[in-house]
Amino acid sequence: MKLHIVNRSPASSQVYAQAVTAMAPDDRLLLIEDGVQGALPQLIRYYEDIPGRLYALREDLEARGLVGRCDASVQVVDVDGFVQLTEEADQTVSWY
């Protein structure tokens, strides 16, 4: 299993599409930095092909005033959760 990490909003970059296309069925995707905007209900459509495997970093949601505004399908993790996701993954792929 790979952990894919995206730091750009799908509203401003196409990098999300490259990450989603590269994902295997058991891979996970973590949104960080401006990428957490993709967790909002109005942008979640960009990640509809990976239900149950989408995560957003709480600290970056907090920094952008987005806590509590994520789509219900997004799993919010803190830094410890981020570390756990990386430990569970065989490989980590960053998309910038």
C-alpha cells in the first residue's frame, strides 16, 4: 500500500488528477497544506473515485479555518495520524 500526499487544492492545480490516476485500489491519499481545500463538500467530487481512502491533516485544516467543514467522507487525522499512515505504507509518494 502506498500513501499519496497532495499539497495543492484541486481548484488551482491538476496534480490531484495525477495522484488519483496513479493510485492502486488499496492506496490512500492524504491532503496537506492547501490540498486540504479538496476535503470541502464543493470540491470532494475530485476524489469521488477513492471513497474511504481520503484523509486530511487537521493542523492544515485549522490553519485555514476549515475544521468542521470537511465532507463526511474525509477522515481527518492529526500529525500523529499522519505518522501512522506513513508507517503503515510501504511507500510514500508526494505530489506537488
